[in-house]
Amino acid sequence: MIDLLSDPDSADLAPVDRAVVALARKMVGGAADVSDRDIDRLRGCGLNDEEIFDVILTVAARCSFSKTLDATGTAPDAAFEQLPPPLRDAHTVVRPIDLSDRP
């Protein structure tokens, strides 16, 4: 899991998973940059249009949720603190997470 977050290109993934991750990364960087070639890559891995749309909606929802949490300064729940530091650090993308005020 840490490999997937820290260096997705080196993670041991099936081709379809690698294509999904590539599309997700592209959407996060700029959804308008998604091209027919990206969608065709997913089709070439066996996904149909409904499944591809599910991937797109999932990535878009996650981006929206993350931005909402960042904008409101919402702190993660206590379980986040229990993650191994490399995994926790890989999940911290934008705003540094202050865990110092935990009881």
C-alpha cells in the first residue's frame, strides 16, 4: 500500500489497476487533461463505459471530499494517528496534519 501511494509507477499492480491509478492521477492534476487515449487505455484493459464512468465519479468525489476537508481545516480521526508514519505521510498531500492537540 505504501508503494502505491509513494511511487505508483513502481507498485506491483495488474494492468487494469495501473490504468485506473493513471487516470486518477491525471484527474487530480487536471481533469480537463483526460483524453480519449486515457479512456481507451481503460477499455483496452477490459472496462466498459459504465465501469469507466464509475472510476471517474469515484475520483471526482474523493477530490471534492479532500478539498472540503482541507478548506474547513478538518482534522483526521484518531485512527489516522495509528497508521505507520510512511503510510500516514503518503496520505498527507496538501495541508500538513497537526496531531499535537490529540488527548
